[in-house]
Amino acid sequence: MEIPKIDKPDSYKLLAYKQIKKAIIHHSMKGGEIISERDLSATLGISRTPIREATLQLEMEGWLEILPRKGILVKSIKEKDVEEIMQLRKALECLVIDLLMPIISEKTIKKIEEIFLPQPNQTEEEILAVNTGGDIHLHLAELTENKRLINWINILSEQILWLGTKAIVIPGRLEEVIAEHANIIQAFKNRDKEEAYKRTIEHLEKTRNAILSNFND
């Protein structure tokens, strides 16, 4: 188990929460693994009380399950998780298109291209980082300025990253994702809402299939 030690004097509960969740999302803590408060306390370098508070919150969010007299179970990705997350993404991201299409400017679209499409000075690691999770989708949601929508997509983006690390490792998938993002951006440039729907759903279906293919393997 590899989780960086906490060395900041901020809220230890919050820091423990963030570090543990990050480890789950990036699969440093493996699905199906059973860990203990004592192990987490030793690894993070803090007392067990904030660890206990953090793991209770993570259990409520569905990342962990506390097993009496056994330890703390790291939840595994199941096919039902993939289906439920993708169903929500389709609904929410189509709403983003509805809200954003009438108001997005050419300048904003150009900025999106610079951030989320590969640039000559970017490293492979940087390109991978912006295409692994739901960064572009969260960014588009933030442009709508609908706080509740942004909050829901922000919650989903962590789960998308959790799933995405399973999908992006498939050979050729990163290049496909970049092309799919480019198609969505082009639809916004053309002010074509129906095309944006089509390209977004197509992207989500391909992501779903990639995740399930990797998961089943």
C-alpha cells in the first residue's frame, strides 16, 4: 500500500480523507483489499481518530465498507457501478450541452481546445492526465454556472477517474479519447446541438465498453 504521509497541520480528518480517496481512485489501494485503522495510521503518520472519521465519511460515499472485527474493505468496481455512473453521465452531460450551447463564446471554445487537446509543448504524462478522468466534462459544466449541476458532475468526475484508470490503459484508447473530445469541441464550434449530443453519447458508450472490456478481462 503506497500513500504519501501527511505533513500539514490542517484538518487531519480532511487530509486523511483526501489521501485515502486518492489512493482508491488511482488503485494504489486495491479493490477487495482489507486494511486496518492501524495500518492507515502508520502509513499516513497520524493518529487513528481522524482516520476513523475519514473512513466513516468514505463509507457513506461508497468508497469503503467497514467490517466489524475484520477491518476496512476497499470497494471493487462492479459492472453495476459502470452502468449507473454512465447512465448519470449521459443525462447530466446532455443537460450541460443544452445550457452551454447558446452562451459559449468562440474565445472560450479556443481556450478549451488549448487545455484539452494535445499541444506541441505537452508531455505524454500531461496529455494522459487531462484525458484520464472527467476534466473536460467538469470544465464544460462549470461554464454553465449551474451550481447544482456542477456539484453533481464534480462528484461523478471522481468516480469517472476511478473507472477511467481501468479504461485508458487499453492500447489505442487514449488516442480515441482525444479524437472523441475533439469531435465534441467541434460540435460546439459549429453550434450544432444535435451533433454535440451524438458525439457525447458516442464517447460515453465507447468509454463504457472500454471499461467493461478491461474489467471483464
